[in-house]
Amino acid sequence: MIINLHQRFNHYLHTEKLLDLQEINEKVISYGWTDDGENLTGYYIVTENWVMRYDLSENYLGKERLIHEYAKI
């Protein structure tokens, strides 16, 4: 059964609601599918500072910190 990302995450977009997953409590910026070029492999959620990745069985695969273009290095 395919996961309905719109149903699960759309109500977080363009609101003050915060997503509370994997020790991240931030606004959702976007979400979408990942693939291997032929098949869907999972999905991702982008928050203010993180990208979280999940497989199609909804197993958490990890997170990566976003690097903002305006951040000072």
C-alpha cells in the first residue's frame, strides 16, 4: 500500500505547526518521494534545518543537516 504523503504532511505546510519526529521539532518546508531511477524507494521530509529520509515501509533511514546558502562558513 502506498503512503499518502499529502494526507500525512500537507497540513504542516504554510502554518505554524511543528513536526515532532526523530528529535526534530520544526516547521515542514516540503516533502516528496525518493527513487532509484525506475522505482519509488521511499520519501523525504524537509524541515527548516533537516532532511529526514524513510523507506517505503516507513523505516527511518537517517537525517542530514541542511546547508543554507546564506550561512556563514
